Amino acid sequence: MRMIHGVSLLLSAAATKAIYMGLKELKSFRSPAEKSPRTRMADDSWRVPTPVQELAAAVEEPPSRYVPREQDRPSSILVAADMPEPIPVIDFGRLLDDAAEADKLYAALQSWGLVLVTNHGIEASLMDNVMKASREFFRQPLEAKQKYSNLIDGKHFQVEGYGNDRVLTQDQILDWCDRLHLRVEPEDERNLAFWPKHPESFRDVLHEYTSKTKKIRNDIFQAMARILGLEDDYFINQIGDKAHAFARFNYYPPCPRPDLVNGVRPHSDGAVLTILLVDKEVGGLQVQRDGMWYNVPSRPNTLLVNLGDSMEIMNNGIFKSPVHRVVTNAEKERISLAVFYGVDGDKMLEPAAGLLDENRPAGYRAIAIKDFVAGLHEHFSRGKRFIESLKI
Ligand code: OGA
Ligand code: NI
């Protein structure tokens, strides 16, 4: 077993102890707080999980806190089916003036909630550079990445930065994935302190890439508004001038037991729209339909766009937000970059009035974005979907 690189320099003594216990007792990992009632109050090392990248280098089996109950494991990766019909590919350059492309968008959103987008105006070299910058960030030693940690004082979770998901409870099952999560919109609210300085190109390529994905977002919103019979600028107006967007760089280390863990657990995105750039070499994204899991193919120079729960609510469920997950790979690491486009934090989320009438009542209750975001986090940590509780 290899040593965990540099960990003891950075974590509290209690956290370090928990890590080594984890290594010794992989199957039955319990933090000291669970074992000894005397320390229950003081020891909250369970809130600070080891980055999965470090863990993956050190263990031969995933520790128990990464292994969900049997029914929630991705054992079905071995049988994930080919899609009965492929995800439509739209030519983005023609989306707004060619009815055939708009029809394809409609079919894609209706059947999968996902669409593949080509001719989107982002050069292949920029897509490569943003992935290269991400790979280089994660390749650094832990100390370098911890400068951007999502834990204040090593323990209090904040939305931006490098690390794991928020750990809310001691028995929360974790995903086999490390992230770097950065606010990209509104542009004047970016926290550059979290934007890596290494590689040197990181900030510039992310800025350039997200300026272009924003244009894609805007055009897709317009095309969707037309498809639904709403004003062209309906969605743009709804999300507001200070609409949020986050870039999430996902890093999935190889996992010795892909059948036991989730790279990302089954979920739907909370955002309005997600623009996803996936690893060219290593697959792993799967989408669920009618209870079956399907492998999502990747195509060169193509972006994957999916709807999120906020859009499902706004369009009153005409187009659903797809449930998807990521499975891990036994030999290879995988990276992806998701840009989540959301709504201004001061606004409300509700079905578009133009889509409602006596025969089509609202299917979701209105909710303030702040409450929506809080609900999303809390439900995700338990592997549940908040949108289910908003259905009328
Ligand atoms: C996500 C997600 C998919 C991927 O970050 O929400 O679903 O391919 N990622 O990494
Ligand atoms: Ni997702």
C-alpha cells in the first residue's frame, strides 16, 4: 500500500487518524466519534473526507463510506444497454433559422432531456485546452490543490473551491469523485481567489470557454422558448440579469471496484441548463429512462447539453430534467467539465404562466431560488431529488 501523499501536513490529527483507520479497516470504516461516545462532541473528522484521488492511490478496495446499499450501486454498468434511438445531434449554427434543427431539439428534449451539439462555435483547440488545464490542475500535489480548498479553516464547507461534496451527516455515502467548483456568473461576482494559478493558462481558458458557452445557453433558451410558444426572450428574462453559473471540474480517479461505487450518484441537475464537456477517451456517463440505464456516447468536438430541474419547473414538465449518473473505470481516470446555468438568487422559480390553462394546471409549486438551492443540497446528500417534493 502506498502512503497518502502529504495528507498529515494538512489535516487535523483527528482527521489523519480517521484516514489511517480507514486504510486499516477498509470494509468497516467508522470514524472514532462513532466508536467512542466520549469523543462524540469533539471529533468531526468525518466532515473532512480524504480527496478521492489520494484514497485511490492508497487503497485496494473502496472504504465503506463510498459504498451505497446494494440497490443503489451501479452493478448494472455491466449490462447498461445501447440506446434504442440515438440522442439527436443538432447543428447549432442552424438552430435559430432552420425548422428541422428546432424539431431535432424538440425530439431530443422530449426523448432524453439531452442533446448533442455540434458547430457550436467553440474551437476544438479551446475545448482541448480547457480539459488539459483541468488535468494539470488535478495532477498537482495535494498541497497545491488545497490552496483552493472548499473548507474554511479545514472544516466549514463553502460552495466554491476544491474538494468533495458537502458532508452533512456522518453516515452520508460519498461519490468517487473530486471537484473544483467555481462561480463564473455573474462575472463581477467571480472569486478569483479560487481560480487556480497553475497551470498559468487556467483562468484565461476558463474565461474564454465560458464566454462561449453563455452564447450557447442564450440561443438554446431562445430556441426552447419558440418550441414552447413563449416569447423569444422568456427564459432569458426569467433567469434575470444576475443569473448564476458555476463551472464544475470533475475528476474521477480509477476505482478498483466500479461495481460498488458511484462516480456521481444518480441525480438530476438543479440548474436550468447544463453544458457538459466530457473526457474524449473515457466514458462513464449514463442516463436513465423508464428505469433502464443507457451509456451516453461522446463524439469528438461535440458538447452535451442537458436540462436541469429549474427548467423542468419553468416549462411545467413538458421537458423533463434527465436522471443521470457517472460510473467509474477500473484502470483509467476520467475528467469532465460541467457548466451549470441557473437563475438569479433573488428570483422565484415557477411554471411559465403562458404554458398554463384550465386543462394544464401548474404541476410544480413556486419557490424562491434561495429555498430551492438549499433544498437541492440537502436532498442530494441523501440521494433524493428535491423536485419530487415540489410536484403538485
Ligand atoms: C455533474 C454530472 C457528468 C460527467 O457534474 O452533475 O452529471 O460526465 N457530470 O461528469
Ligand atoms: Ni449532473
